[in-house]
Amino acid sequence: MRITFKLFAMLQDYLPAEGRQNNALPLDLQDGTTILQVIERFGVPLKSCHLVLIDGNFVPPSERNTRALKEGETLAIWPPIAGG
Amino acid sequence: MAWTRKILRVDLSKGTCKAEPLNMEWAQLYLGQRGLATKYFVSEVDPKVDPLSPANKLIMTTGPLTGTPASTGGRYSVVTKGALTGAIACSNSGGYFGAELKFAGWDMIIFEGKSPKPVYLWIENDKAELRDAAHLWGKTTWQTEETIKKAHQDPQIRISSIGRAGENGVLYACVVNDLHRAAGRSGVGTVMGSKNLKAVAVRGTLGVGNLKDPKAFMAAAAAGKKVLAGNAVTGQGLPTYGTQVLMNVINEMGALPTRNHRDVQFEDARKISAEAMREKRPTDGKTHLVANSACFGCTIACGRISKIDETHFSVVNKPEYWGANGGLEYEAAWALGAANGVGDLEALQYANLICNEDGFDPISFGATVGAAMELFELGIIKKEQIGMDAPFGSAKALCELARMTAVGEGFGKELGMGSARLCAKYGKPELSMSVKGQEFPAYDSRGIQGMGLTYATSNRGACHLRSYTVASEVLGIPVKTDPLVTEGKADLVKAFQDATAVFDSAGICIFTSFAWSLADVQPQLDAACEGNWTMEKLGEVGERIWNMERQFNLAAGFTAKDDDLPPRLKTEPAKTGPAKGLVNGIDKMRPEYYKTRGWDAQGVPSKETLKRLGL
């Protein structure tokens, strides 16, 4: 299964060099891999994973250790940020 | 008390400057800045006044915390009837001008009439006088600041001025202070220009020593700063990445208005994002961003200072633009970029510099260019009329049109009318992405439903700074709500509108609200201001201000029909992203909102509501 993994702002340093240029990395995963498992694989501090989106839809913290990723999905994560 | 208890009334027709005592009874009901100045304004000005006539007034106003050690306590506002909208206008700015005005001993300045010739107001503590500005007319805001400082031999003077856009009648002209901060929206600079008032220059050395309980205030201010520093958004996110970090977030969520709201996602969003601002350019190996910056008293420091690429086509042989300068912020980057389909970061910064230099709102300008590009692509406006090809995505057209708008040249004159007048002129009023004549900011309301209600009901026309439900619907501040549903948004919008009115009336920046609730502001206000400033009282003040502004707009001729969105957002579903297939549910939210407000079905506050609020 292939997904796209995106990290933004201060979290982009947790991507390997080839992914930093576009904040995105194609990622091959075993079926059933959860969001939490991807976060842990890249060593991203859990407390910094504030805004977690799959295909642009918010995933609440309570679902991040059970929500399995699916073929073609995009997982994008931001630390606490704001604008206006 | 943190008010100076003194206002300056300037009659531009007669050339007089007179001090008056501040109405302290009103201060207890409307707090300061936005609320208190609007109370003065609606009490003195006919709601049906032509915004550009001498009978309109313009107020520059501080809040009780302006100039104090409260974090972000440097804000000031410009209140008038907006040239772009014909609605009540209140544009808020940071920088250092507001605090300096307070240090000179003034809570606000009320300008009335029209000067027979260009003038600027010179304030040195108690002394205030109008001076000839013939030599400043025709100059940019940057030249005006430099010229005044040199003339007075004092680099510490703080100046708010209009550029050539305000002189030329661009209907969304700003009042710019400290080179790149601005009271930006609704055409407050156009009103200033119509009065032949070029600038206000202030030097204040009196400080702000009139706090009710200085010891309690310093403790409350310190506690507030601790909250800001410890919060991941205000302590780390905003200073490091600035507001522009939202570009990728909002794009990913499918709520980034693109090509005049034809699309909700921009393929080049990343190229104009905060992340891109920090990357080395292939041309010169330097990053666009060189530093962050803070306004007076601010402990967040979200501001961006950048250096443009000297080899970029827009600034070749123009060294005046090569230095470190303000921008880009999220709203400007979106309006000049995604709204037009332009993904050239350097071009956006150039257009942004022109907006700062000559004083016009990059949101309304960028969105108006977006409308013009759509009219061009539809074949309604021809190349010969514009003076160039202007399809979506043309960085060259964007840069040239910015220059032409600044100086009122050719098609720039038409762009200076704003999108509503431009689209109406060419028989396509529905293509203006605006409410009450003011262009949308950077959130598509098909993907963030609450922002549709925010825009439709904003008292100053479409605006994100009257009710930033993005905080809740996107960022989870203070609690996460679903951006794709309309349920609960009426209550959410009302709560944001009322609370924002208090922040805007206190003299502090709305960005503190990413970490502070009113409960963090209340002890600071209560320790600074004469009176008993409880949470309950502050809640009433916010609601009172909102209804007062509403009453002015109704008397000016606005009706429930003006609390609406352009048909595109109600009939053309989002094509991609999470909101694919959705339109905005304004027609469902509006009646709920009126009911929540205590207004009738026509959006008129009921007698009971007005009585409850003392209006």
C-alpha cells in the first residue's frame, strides 16, 4: 500500500532529505498500519502532532492509534500553528 | 484608569485643534478604541453621509491598554464610514504609532471637515497643529515618513500616512504606519485622502502612568505574558513561521480560494507558503525570510521581514526594493497569489511592497485582480483595455497592475474601484467575491462553513477579523468544531464576534486570543481601568458594540439582503478536497444567527435586545 506522508512547519525536519523539498514523501506501508505507527516510525514527538489530517479531514487524537491508512491516502501533520 | 481622559478634535475645514475631555460615562460602556470611537462616530455622523464628503468624520483611536506593558499593547484603530463599503469601518493596526499617540497624552483624535489644501497633523505631547503638506502630496508612505522625520530632526517620531493610492481615490486605500503596518481594510485611507489629510506625526514622551492599580496590573500583565510564552502557537508557531504557515493547511483542507473562487485548492500553494519563505533560492542562495519582527509591547513577534530576489523581473534596476522589508503575511500572500493563480513568491512580495509603499489593501487589490483576470478569461475585458494580457497565473500582469493601481494609471483606475464596482460595470456583478462591497479574505466558506456566516454578517463587509471561526473549525482553538457542517455555527460566530469586539476595544492584538480567552484579558483590564471590569461586563460590552455597529449600518441603508454571499459560493460546489460537492449553507445559518442575536427575521435588533444592552 502506498500513501503520501506530509510534515509541515517545525515537523518537516523529521522527513528524510528527499521529502523536505516538498514537505511530502511517498511511503509504502503494510496493510493496517495506523497513523500512530507512522508517527512513531519517523520519531515525530506525539505532543507536537496537533493537526492531523487524512485527505484534508481532521482525525481527532482519540482515533490516531486505531485509524488505519488506506491506499492512496495523504496523511498530513502540523504542530500547533495559527495565522490570520 | 488607563485612558488619558483626553481627546483631540481637529476641524480640518477651519484648521483648528482643540482638546476635549473623554466621555468617561461612555468609556464604562464601550471600553475604548473600536467600541468607544464608534460610539463617538455614530453619535456625531449621519449614517447616510457620503463617505467621501466633508461631513464624514475619521477617528484615530487607542485602547486603555495601548502603550501599557500588556503584551501586544500597541494597537490603534481608524474608525469612519468606509469608502469601499459605505458601512461602519474600523481598521486596526500594530506597529508603534498607537503607543506613541498615547504617550503624547491622547486617547483619540477626531478629524472632521475637509482641509482646503494638503496638511499633516503634528503632535508633540500637548501641542497639536496642522502643517502644510504640499511638499508631501504625491509622495509614497515611505517617502512621507522619511521627509517628516528629517524635517523635525527626530527619527523617533511615529507616523501614520496615506500614499498615492489614498490621494488618487483607490477605494480600498490604507493608512500605513511604521512603513509596513496598516489600518488596511474598507478604504479608511481613501476617507483620509478625501480630507486632504496626508499624515499624522506624533512624538510622545509622557508615558502611560495612569493605571488604576499599577502593582496588580504588572502582575496580571506578567501572568498574561507567561501564558503567551508557554502556548505552542503564540510561543513558537507564530514567531517561527508567521501567519503564512496557514497556506498549506488551508490548501490541504480544500478551503484556499483559488482563481477568484473557481477552485478551492491551489496547485502552487507550497511555493508561496511559510515553508518556502525559509528555503534557499536557486538564484542567489539566500532565503526570502530574513527575520521575524514585533510591534510595540508584543511578546509574540509574528511579523515577517523579507528580502526580495534582486534578480527577479519585478525589481531589476529598482534598488529601492532590495532591502529588508515587511511581508509576506498569509492574507497578502493568498490575495496576491492563490486568488489570481500566481505562484511566484517574489512577484507576490513585490506587489505587497507596492501596497505598503503606496498604501492600499492587498486583500481587496489582489481579489479585484482575480475578478479582472476572470473577466479577461471570459473575453469580457480585452487586452487593449487592460494594456496587457492578464490571464490567471500571470505574475507580470499582477506586478504591473499593482504599479498602475498605486498611481492611478490606465486600467489601474478601474481596479482601484474594487471588485464589486468593477464587475458591475462589466455586467457581471456576480463575479465579485465580496460582501457589502468588501472582498473576502483567504478562507473559502464552502470548506469552512462558519466563515460564510462570518463574512455575511460582518459589520464592515467580508472580513476574517470580526469572527475568526477558523480558530475553532480548523485549528481547534478553543475547541475543535467540524468545518463542513452548519450546525452550531450561529452560536460560534456570535461568540467570536462579541469577544473580538472586546479585544479590539482594549488596545491589544487579536492574535493573543490564540492563547488567551477573555478570562486572561479581564484581570489586566480590571487592574488598569477605573471601574469594575468583570467577565459579565466585558461580555455585555462586546455584544453592545456589535449591535451598535449593526444599528448604524441599518440606518445607513443596509438590510438583511446584504447579509449574503455571492451566488458562486451558494450554487457552485467545491470541486476538490474534503468539501467536494458542498456549497455554503448561509441560508440555513442566517436565520439561526438572527435568532441567537435577538434580532427579528429581517436582521433588526428587537426592542428587548436594544433595551438589554442599553442602546
